[in-house]
Amino acid sequence: LLPSAVVGDTLSALCEVMKNTDPNVSKLAARAAGHIMLNDARESTTSVLLPSVLSMCEVKNDDAQFAIGEAIACAWGGANVNADKVLTTSFTTLNAEVKARAAEDAEASTSMDVDEVKSRVANYTADVDPRRHVHNAVVDAIFNQYIYSSRVEKRCAACVWLLSLVMHTDNHPRMLSMLQEAQEAFGSLLGDSNELTQELASRAMSLLYEMGDEVQQKELLASLIGTLNGEAPKKRHIKLDDNAKVFEEGTIAINDKALRGDSDKNSLTTYQELCSIVTDIGQPDLIYKFMDLANHQAAMNSSRGAAFGFASIAKRAGDALTPHLEKLVPKLYRMMHDPNPKMQEAVKGIWTSLIDSPKATIDAHFGAILDELFTEAGSRLWRSRQSSASALGEILSGRSFSDIEPYLERVWDVCLRLIDDIKETVRVAGEGLCRSVRSLTLRLCDAHHSGPSEVKRTIQIVLPILLERGLMSTVKEVQALSMDVIMKLVKFADVDAIRTHIPDIVKTLLESLSSMEDSRLNYIEQHAASFGQEASDKLEHMRVRAAKSSPMGETLDLLMAHIDEEVMTEIVGTMSSVLRTGVGLNTRAGAGRFLQRLCMRRGRLVRAHAGKLFSMLLSSASTE
């Protein structure tokens, strides 16, 4: 044995090397410290080495943190290695050993029988464990100091260390007794802003599922399903310090140099910067809105992290997931269309693991999926609205009338809302959805593809929406879409199906001649008088000609061919209303032109109502 003074000097020198700023050097020192504590767990040794190892939580190097995690696992005890193996074989790292064992026997399971786990935990007495001082120090550092820290690098370090303990000391009774605490800790990290932390936490969830008993497995599944459904995971509150990172670089940009001051940064990231900026602009209450945004981002990250973890658990869970499919399938279908490619990848992994027959599953849960998409299309989160638009466009493609009838009105309502969304990417997704729904509607109204009753019912559902909410909207994109679909319906739909709606269509189109005209023309007309009466008259003639050649004017001409005696009676009442209450030059001129064309093309039908129509025209002309 070496003299105690030499041992002390050696340990002190090793601690100094662990402080080296080069992570490649410090990680070798940490690994050496772990090998020493593997064989010598006396308090005189660990009290020197372990604090130095645990103080390396801020080393920003992934390989170094995994080396530190293995050192902690060696110090903990229960790892599948000893001093002889380290010194006399080609041993390199614990991770390499795990991979080698997996390669030797891919089918082998390292998990113990549940009864054996319970027996080990029940028979374990912490007070007589020779490494209890190591356990207490490690548990205090991970759970009380680092894993719930406001510092990203500390949380990442604690996640790596705890995962190393779960992987390499999973047979140790003290570790087995901590599964509940470990699950809670990893669950809190599923929404971490650091992708490595998030990925490792989701991987750890899979390992914990294998190690737990039936009750723990059910709790873990319920927790992950809740997180996927948007429920906030149970976790301790993290107290923010001034330098705590709230947003990623570039999320909240500052374009004003006066607000930026002397700083070279172009965005807000830390809690201190957020507080400073809201104070400078005199609106301290904005800090709550910033934190609300951060919470929404964390919620989306949690869902992504839970998805990665769930994907690896899904196959092992088997029939245990069957009762949850009714809730899971709609969520998963929407999340497969999330704007974030990594979220898509994670959820597609779950979908592949859970669903054997995608088409049959979608058909079986069609109603539940649509309800989910309709609800999320009105969400506060733009990602939810965008994913709902994309998912709706896909699921509605090729559907029959019987599938879509109960939902057709809500589908159109969502379409008209999404193309007027505040966020551009949502509007683009909404436009794609509108194209799909437009094609679906026209196909359902085509007599070559649908029966007469289906065509009639589709028009009864869709036409009122387009007339009342579409053409009357103030949004140009909504007006254009509605006008396009109405025109196609009038042109190609079955005559009997469209005939009963002609009076409503005529009235709305005549009113739209003025409401859809460019508002700048009214301004020009008001000032045209200053250029003389001739200029004013020319402008009016130009406006009337433009209205004649518009889609509304063309559609009105198409409708005349479908008017019969019964419809003509209703048209007379409609025209009376338009001539009496219609506002705008184009509406009144369009009404007169419509009656003129009607007399020329359907004179026989008009003859019985000529007196009443002539009286209306005289009354309208006298008020001009």
C-alpha cells in the first residue's frame, strides 16, 4: 500500500486536473476518479474526489458529462465492472460494455423479475450500506441542486448523471427504491429547451418502464399520455435567477437600437433581459405575457419529449394501451402534421408502433379525429391551428358524402376562419385545406359522382354558408373562395338541386356587386366632380361595365336559365327588396340589368309580373 501522504497528494492532483478547462482532459480525470471510487469507497477517499466530480456540472461538453456520469455510477456501486476488469481487460467505458452485451445477445433482457425487485428493495437497509455517504451526496446534488435548476447546463448534467445511474446501477436496491423520484425528475425534463436533455429524458422513461412493476408502468403510461394530450407534467417549480434562459436566441427579436442600448444582442433570452426591457418601455405587466409564451413553448417541447419516450414504450406496453386508443389516435393524427419536423418524426414513431392498419384505424376513429381537429383549429397556439389545417386537408381527401355529411358545415366554417388567420404559415395551410374542401364539395355536387339526394343535401349545407358568411365577409380571400365555389355550383350542379336557392343567390350576388367593389373607387367618385361632369359620368360607366364582367354578373346570367314560374314569383319579391333597400351604384344598376336580361331571355315568365316590376323600377328611378 502507498503511504497515506502519497495517496492524499495523488487525489489532490487528480482534483486539480478535473478543473482543467480542456474537457478532453477533465473527462479523463473524472473517469480515473470513478475507477478509484469503484474499488475504494471509504469516506476519506470519496470526500475528496466526489465533490470535485459533482462540481463539473457546468462543463459544456456532452462526452465529458457522460464520462462524469459513469464515474458517479462507479462510485455508487452496483455497476457491472470491477477493478480487475478495468486493469486487466480491454475495458474502456461502461457505455461500451452495455453496447457489447447488447450486440452479443440482442434478445437478452437485463431487467429483473418484478418480485425480485420488490424483494431487494424490501431487504435493503440504507444505514448499513458502506456507500451510503456516496448515495446521499449524489442524490442531494442531482435532485436538490441541479435537475430543477434554472440553468440549462446544470439540468443537462443532472439528466446525464441520473440516466447513467439508471443504466449502469439498475440492479442496486437503492436505485430501485428511487424509481418514482427518477420518473418525476425525467418527466419534468421532457419539456426542456435543450434537445439533448429532452432526448435523454425520453430515453430514460423507456428504461424506467422496463424496470417498474405493473402499477408503476400504468402510472408512467398515464403520465406520458397526459403530456401528449397537452396536460402540464407534474414537476417542482423552478426559481428563476437573473441569468436563467427563458427563450432561445432569436425567438424574441429587438429591432429598436434604443431598447438594445450598448448590447450587441439582437434578441431577448434571459429573465433579467426580459425584466429590463419591460421596465424600459414602461409596461411591467408584459413580463407575464412573456412568461406565458415561454410556458406554451415548454408545453410543446414536453409533448415532443413525451412522444420520443412513448414511441419506445408503445411496443412493450401492448394491450395496456388499448383503452387509451380512443384519446390517443386523434391527438397522434394531428401531431403527425406538426410544423416541427422533429415532432413529426417522434409521433410517426408512436403511430407505427401502435397502429397495424392505419386506414382502418382512421376510418374507425374518423369522428373523434375530426372533433379534435375542429377544436385545435381554434387553439391559441399557431402550431395547433396549422397542424389541424394540414391534417384536415389530408383526412378529407376522397371521402364519401355519408362520411362527411355530419361535419360539412363545420369543415367550411374552419376553412373560412383559417384563411383569415393572423399568422402567415397558418393562412398558407388554410389555403391548402380550402383547395381540398373546394374539390370535395364540387365532387359531391357533381351528378356524375353523387346521387341526386346527395347533391341536393350538399348544396343545402354549403350554399347558405357561402352566401351568408363567405360573400358577406370583409376578407378578400374569403370572398374570392366563396364566389368561385358558388359560380362552379351554379354552372355544374343539378338544376333541380340549385333551383330552390336561386332567389337567395340572386339577392346576395346583387348586394355583393357593391360590397366587393374596391373601396377606393368610392373615394375617387367623390372627387371626380372637380374634374367636370363628363369625368364623373365616365367613371360611373366604367364601374357598371366592370360589374357586368365580374364573376357575380356572369353567375347571375347563368341563373336565368334555371328560373321557372314558382321561382319567378320569389324573384319578384327579391328584386323589390334589392331595389328598395340596395346600397351602391353597382347593386342598383346590376338589379336593373338583371331584370332587363330576364325580360329578354325569359319574357314569358316575366309577363305575369310585368306591372309589379314596372312599378318597382319607376319608384326606384324616382329616388335616384
